[in-house]
Amino acid sequence: MSRLLAPYVIPKERRESPAAFVAGIRRDVDGWRAQDYPGITETTRRLLQQWFETDHKRKGEDWHYYFCQREAIETLIYLYEVRKLRRISDMAAAYNERISSNPAEDRFARYVFKMATGSGKTKVMSLVVVWSYFNALHHPEVGLPKNFLLIAPNVIVYERLSQDFANARVFRDDPVVPPEWWPEWQFSVVLRDDATRPTTTGSLFLTNVHQLYEGRGGGEADEPDAIAAVMPPKARGDIAPAFEMRERIVERGPFFVVNDEGHHLHNDDLEWSKLIYAMHEELGTRGEGGIAGQLDFTATPRHQDGKLFREIVVDYPIAQAVEDGIVKTPLIGELRGALDYESDNASVRYRDRINAGVEKWRDYNAELSKAGLKPVLFIMAENTTASNQIAEYLETLPGFAGRVLNIHTNARGDIVEGKAKAKKEEIQQLREAARKVDSNDNPYAAIVSVLMLREGWDVRNVVVIVPLRAYSARANILPEQTLGRGLRRMSPPASGDIKEQVVVIEHAAFKDFWKKELEEEGLEIEWVPVEQVRPQTRTVVVDKTRLQYDIAVPVLSPALVRSVARLDELGVDALDLPVVKLPERSSFSDDRMQYTGRHMFTLEVVEVGEFEREFPVEPSSYLSLLVRLIERETRLTGQFAKLAPLMKRAIESRLFGQPVSMDDEVVMRMLNRPDVKRLLFDTFVVAINEVSIESQTVALDPSWIRASNTNAFTTTRQCVDGMKTVFNLVPCDSQLEVDFARFLEGEDAEDVLAYFKNETAVHFDIEYQGFAGGLRKYRPDFVVRAGDGVNYIVETKGQEDLEVERKDLRTAQWCVDATALTGATWQYLKVPEGLFRGYPVRSFAGLVELLAPR
């Protein structure tokens, strides 16, 4: 069964942060959370419930936001919406008076989110967008925008962001929008090469910084190195002109600026910052108030002198991400005695280090390939010439021929083809190959790149990194940037003592450098002789020599199903519908829209006016959309003809405690309030569950689930070596499961003939009706075949929640049905941790007797 693990739960304590404001902000946000978020709008409350208090599934698996993502959005809500600390001077007064601010620069809210690579900054950005958008719709007094400018520092980061945000994909794939609010989600994403003007209520413009910067005068020669590295020498023909893009953004009204890898664009002296200030002033001249705020997301928020940015409000360091298991555990594979050979050919000069990386890759490949995974060796070269030489050498090695991806980047991180100018099609092919590395059909075993490929491009499948530079050279790449290329996990975080690893093959000469650079992050990396480094990811496979321990589980038809037969019984009187007070008609202001006409080229105001605002939502579309959402939640289809009239009657006769008409604009305005829509949604879902979930006679499916048919899979959890099971390993989710598996394997349980741990890959689960009334799935922990001829469905249990009793009753009934249908005996056995540890038993039969009802 799934359990919330370290990355997802609210921690009892966290690492101290050197950032000026973070300690005080954490303290206040923790207290505010404990008090159930006083001071927020109903819209924000509903969103927090949707994100963090609701079970979610993605691709059939349980899914949750990380706590670091939760803390980031909570912190923004607390500072912006609750405390209204929207200037550096305000935050300094509240949290650290020693921090000074320049009024000329302190023009709008600026917050920096220090979040380690792999901690999910993009997820936080999507939460920010939805929080701001719906509050702008429902509570304009909060001062949040419906529009956003998301900026990438280079093309590599841009393309990574576009995979999530193009066509608003992240908002559909993630459970970020409450289902009852989808009708109001009128939102579009505009990419840098899209010349159209959005017509939706809200919008997000995604671009890279040089597109906004081009054509503003000055030039990259006037900029510090950090900005010059991301600015192009001239405009590209396939991208909307900079002025046009800026104008399209500003004409939408106030917006949030969101910077990914925001450390590039944080200096107020940069021309880019002057551009943002100019857009802020332009909004002011249009009567729009200005930019709502700037949010910078980065793992390395430091100035060139090493000092932290003062605006940091969230600090989730790489050390915490490693400790929580969100990213891989980094190891340094220390090379002693390795030489640099005198040669102009980099593959010869660094042969010892390259070969050490190749051998480590072979170790990982031998283990991970059992589960169909394709680990990657990443070699970071000094320049394109060295990159070419190393790639050519790798192509001569067994297992690498035709499987080496050689990537060159220019100064701003764009992918290019060698030194020559590549055709656009060739560049696109390289970018496509770079994206394919993490796919299931990845054809590459190694990537060779120049050192500039160090931000925004990171690969889950990278397990070995070899950074190459001369021992006498000054290090020109930070350790966290090296690690960033391979920190992302290959699999979701899981419990247990074993973590995924990424190994950096490094010479002992750089040991002090790594230690000095990472100690401020609190990250202590283990230096291990490279020959002792072994892969810690384990592959669970069926051992074909142990098929005598195979167990077959019958497949039963569901005992609980959805049925529409009793929907006709559902009447208005059967609905547990609280009364909502209908406000006085005079409480609704006379909404009018302000119009300003401007000259297209000079932007001079030539006319002003105002229009009546027509409330656009009419009863039939409201009913249609809400009923469709209810059908989706209850997994019923084709019931609109029954449910829509029922909802209309409930609204017009019950909801407001007096007869009303949905043709009344005041009524429709109330119905579109988030809390009222949620009330209707929940009431109907509960009532439908009560009449539509029915018991049925269980039947035996001719297909059985055999443990031996399970596909191989990898795990980083603690494993017990399997002997009485068809699997080579028994992965465990807790220490209780570890101890129970060892009991099953041990001499005290000689009467255990066979067993298996019921992993997701086995696909054995049982449906049950959850505490909230809906149909849910439950996966027991173990299946055991005992010497008494009984097959046991075993659940080990530490803490219990409201769902446990329902799971117990349903599984016990499943065993009764399975026994009746198969002729074999099946029995449910719940093993509470207290009894298991407090009363040692000498056999499995003894355990069954101990747990038998008295």
C-alpha cells in the first residue's frame, strides 16, 4: 500500500538557511499553516485543498506534490496575499532590518525561490499561475494578475519549459485546476514564435530573454558576461520581433514576471532589468498599476562575488533534496594515480578518466538494463575539438558504436553543429536527439558535450559524469552545475535506505575545490575509490529457476460497480443541500468596462469610453458544464438528461431557501461563486455515490494473476533477498515490511511454502468504497501460501486511518468469494505492528493463531 514519504510530508525540522529572510518567513508560514491559513480568500482555500488535501493519480499511480513545492506556493500566498509584503523594504522591516533597499529599484514585489535542481520548480510555476488567475477572477481586490511572462535564459531552458507549457499542457496533465472550475479556465500560452494575440481571459507568454531584449539599443558589449552569454548577436527571422512581443504583453495589463534559472537576470544594472522597469512604467501610464511582481526560480541565487540574493524567501538546498530522496545521491568516484598524457588529442590526454567512466557505466548498465532502462554516460569536454575527439574514441568501444550523442553549444547555451553553421534542420535534429535521451527508445549510451551545456538540460538516465579539464586549469564550472546534469531520479522517490546514485569521476586533485564549493549548501559528498563504486538501484526480476514458488491469484469480477438503475430515485428532497443566503440585489456593483483607444505607433490616447458589462454565463451552459464534471467524478456517462433537470430544480427550489429563477442575473452570479459551485458539486457527488454504487454477484474470471508473469522493474527501496518467492528480491516500503519479509524467509516460518510482495507491477488490487463514498483501489502488502493449505492475503499495519476498516472488510469478503469460486481456501490476515513486535512467534501458524479473533 502507498504511504507518504519524506519528500511529501511536512517536516519536523529543516536545515538552517543563510538567506536573510528565510528563517523568519519559515516560522511564520509554519504557524499560519498550523492555524489553517487565516486571511486567505475562499478561492485560495479551495486551491490549497485541491493541491494538498486531495488524493491524485497520474498515469495510474498515486501522485502528490513535494513539500518543497507546497512550501514555495504557501510562502508566496502568505507574503503577497495575507501579509501584503510586496517590497524589499517591507520584508526587511518584518524579517531583517539590516537589509537595505533602493527605492528606485524597489518598485514591485520581487521574490527569489532557491530550489535545488530536480525539486520541481516548473510545478510551482503552474501553481502560481492558477492561484493568481482564479483570484484575479473571483477577488480582484487582492491585486493579482491573469497574465504572466515566463522567461528562459537560453534556448535549452526555453525548450524544456515549452514541453510543459506549450498548449497549456501542464495545467491539463497535473491536478492543478479544481474540476468544477474548468469552465472558467480560459487560458492560453503564447510561445516566442507565435505572432497571434491571445483572446482568452488569461495568458502566459513564454520566451527567452534575448527576444525581449533585441532592438532596445545598447548592445551585448555593454553587458556583464552573465547577460552577454544569453544574448544573441541579432534577431532571428523565425521569431516574433522584440518590440511586438513586448507590446502584446503590456497591452494585456498587469502581469507576473517569472524567471527560470533566474540568477542570470537578477542584477538591476543589466539592460534587461531596465527593460522590465520600462514595461512597468508603461503599464502605469496606461492606468494599469504596473507589474504585479517578479518571481525568480534558481538553484544558485548568488551574485558574481558569491553573496546570496537578498530577496530569497524560500530555500530548498541540494543537500535537503538528496536527504529527502527527491534527487539522486551524488558520489565522487575518486581516481588516484590517473594521469594526463601529453597529447593534442583529448581522448588520449584524458584516457584514464574516460575509461574509468566507461567501466562504471558498464556496471550500471549491467544492472539497469535488466529492467529495460538505458543508463547514460555524460562526458563534459573543454571545447568542441575535444568533444569531437572523445566522441570518435567512444565510437570505437564495444557497446558504444552508433550510440554516442555529441552536442556542441555556443556561448548562450544554444545547440549548434560543430564549428560550422548548421542548417536549421540539422540543429533541430540534434535538439530532438537531446530530448530523446530520456525516452523509452533512447538510442544513446553516451553524451559528449562542451562545458557550456550546464544549465536547463538535465537527464534522468545519466548515472556517470566525467568532467574533463587539465589538473592545472582553474575550474570553470561549479560542482552543483556538474551534478545538475544527472541529479534527476530515474524513478519517483520511494522509501527505504537505498537511493539512486549519480557518480562523478573526479581526480583527487579537485577534492578541496568540491568541498569548499559545496559546504555552504550543507552537502557532504562521499568520496569513494572509483573501483568500489557499485550501483545501488536494484532490479527485481522473476527467477525462472524458482517457479515452484510461483503463486496464482484468482481474478474476481468487482463486487461493487456503478449502476444508473437507481438514479431515478434521486430527488431534490434526497439531497443534503445546505441553504445559501442570497444577497441583496444592491450589493452587486454596476460593472462597467473602461475603454482606451491608442494610436498604434505613437501609443497616444485618442479616445476613451466605457461599456456595459454583460454577464456571459447563462443557465443551460452552467448546468451542462457542472453536470459533465459530476459525471466525470462519479464515472457515469450519458446521464445529463436526468441530472441536469434535477440540479435545476435543486437550485431554483432548495439552494437559496426560497424560490428563484436561474434566469435571474443575481442568482447566476451567486452560482458562479467558487464556494457555491463546490457545494453543488460535492452534494451531487455524495448523493450519486449513495444510489449508484451497488453490490453484484462476484464471478471468477478465466485469467489468473501469476507472480511469475510480472515484468522486471527497478527499485531504490530496501530489499530482502528472496528465497521462498519467485522474485530475486523483495522490495519493502517500511521497516515493518522488511522485518515481516525476513520472518517469512526465516527458520521460524518453515510452514511458509511460498509468498510474494504485492508490487504495483503485479497488478493485484481490490476495489472498495472509500470513506468519502467513492470507489477506490486497494493493494494488499503480501500474498502467502502456507503449509496448512491456506492462501493468505496479508496486510502489515503501522498507523491506521479512516480507510483501514473499509479495506479490512472488503478484503475479508474478497477472500470469502475467492474461496467459494476456486475451491482453494483464501483468508485475510492483518498484522498490526504492535502485536508482531510484542509477541514473538515460532511459526506462521503461530502468527495466525495470535491474530485470530477472540
